[in-house]
Amino acid sequence: MREGKLVKSEMVNLDGEEFYVEKVAFRDWHVSLHNFYLISDRLSDGHTIVEQKWSYEDFCDVTIRLEDCTYALNRQVEVIALVSSFRPMPVDEFDRIARPLIM
């Protein structure tokens, strides 16, 4: 992610799948909220969204499957976390395996 201050960037192998995990921090919740939607739009821009699942509790938690990968984007007050696979995976499978990497 180009926005925010990089807090974490790593490759993780879990259940035989490889994921990229990145976290960026912002100065306050308002800036992170604004950037969550900018990042979300940028990540899917120019791609076909095959499947998506939003959390309706605060609308700042989404898992999206594109034609070439699946990713989850989650806002945690001043931090935004991204977990991305290197192959397209059904959203439910991705969440089962990769969701713990967001925390």
C-alpha cells in the first residue's frame, strides 16, 4: 500500500498456501477511514471482482476475490491490514485460512 506508514510487510506460508501480509498506520482513525476506501478502490481498479464479502458491522472489513488473487482488507482504528493470496481462492476458503493473519 502506498498510503500510511509501513508497520509490517512479510510473506507467510500457512496451510500450504503463500500469503503477503502488510500493515500501514495513520495518524488517527479519520485518516485511516478515508484511506481504507482509497486503498480498497485502488486494489480492485481495473480488475473483475469475482466474489466479495463485506462485514456489515462497520464496513471496514472486506474480502475480495479477483481473477488472479484473493485479498482481505481490514481497518483497525489507525491501522489498515492487507492479506493477499497468490492465486484466486473462494472467499470462504481464504477467510478460513488467512483471516488470522490480519490480527
